[in-house]
Amino acid sequence: MGLTAKQKHRQATRFKHWHYSYDLGDGVVTTPFHPKIQGWHVARRSVILEQIQALYGPSLQGKTCLDIACNSGFWSFALAALHPARVLAIDRAARMIEQAGFVRRCLDRPELDCIEFRSQDLLELEEGETFDLVLCLGLFYHLTDPVGAARRIHALARGVVVIDTVLSLTPEPVLEIGDPAKFRGISPTEFSFVPSASALTRILEHVGFGSVQRWQPPPEHSPVLRPYVEGTRAIFLVRK
């Protein structure tokens, strides 16, 4: 049975932090932590799905997908709308997986049944299973071991990997310590490395990827996509 409007409202407000806006029905809409961030997410979703469909066509039928650091499932839901055979969505934060499950229950759409939400770290995934499409969005600048993560992603991927990350503007191949005063999205409580574009490319090639392509915004880009134009953020399409 679905949730009542009262149950939706009560459970939605129980989560103190939302990264995405969801219309859960019955007048219940989640409020992201920043008023403008949903526009950013929607613009990114349009760009990334356009790249995926350019590679795979309008449908992911028969394909398996992995959504790393899935948060509350925003990208997993977008993939499910393309009708893949399976989406494995992982996040090390159990609270995020609980939130994703709640959103799916509220949305109550049959195509979302292909998603398996799992509270798990990337490095804990068992080797052996591989995926046609891997999403690694908003993760690399939160890592202390980007090489280890890239190596595990290489083992899990048999198709395309989409990486979206904040970048250091340093032209040399360096990993810059994440400073929350300098890099958007870095928490004051975390210690991580922010890669330069050349460093991330070197890392991905080092672990065995043969093709690392950086998406370039079109000349008529939306102002929302300015970080990609300025180079403080980038989308990479990666293959073996």
C-alpha cells in the first residue's frame, strides 16, 4: 500500500537534509539545502542523459547500470526511466539509502522496481560483476584514495563510465587538498583530494582505461553550466 499524505509529510520532514527536490505527490515536495541547486541538478541531468543516449540510443533495455554514491536516488530514477535491466545504486551513507527507498515508495512507479539500493562503499563491492554503464557523479573530489577508486571502477565497468567532478584549475597533474573555502561541495569536516583534469586523466589511464574524453559545453550553453565552461568542474566519458 502507498503512503498517505500525512505519512509522506511526516517522513519527508524527518530527513533534515535533502540534496534534491522531489514531488512526492499529495502536495509534498522536498526542499533542497540550497534554493538554486535543483536547477543545477536538472541542467546536469539533461546534459548527462543526452550523452548516455547518444551512446546507447533512447533506451537502456537489457543493460545493467551502477550508480556510485547514489545519494537519494536522483540519477538512479533517471536511469530507470530508460528501462535498463538493472540499476545497482550504492552509497556508503545508510541514511541516503533510507531516503532513496522512501522517495521510491512515494513515487510508486513500476519502472523503478529495477533499482536495488544498497548501503555499501565502492571499495566493498565484490569483484566479478560488471556493468554496461557506470555513473560516478560528484564523488572524486571527496576521495582520499582516487587511484584505488579508479582501479575498482575499472574492474566493474565493461562499457562506459560517466564521471562528473570538481577540478583543481592547476594545469599540472596534481591532487590538491580539498579546501572548503576554495572548492564548492567540500565539507569542512572531510579530508579529500581534488584532482586537476590532467591528474584525473593520468589516473584513469594508469588503471587501464583506454579512452578518456572530456565533454565540452556548447557555445550556447546555459548559464547554469558555467562551472563546466570555467573548468572548475568537468564531465568525462571513459571507456576501456
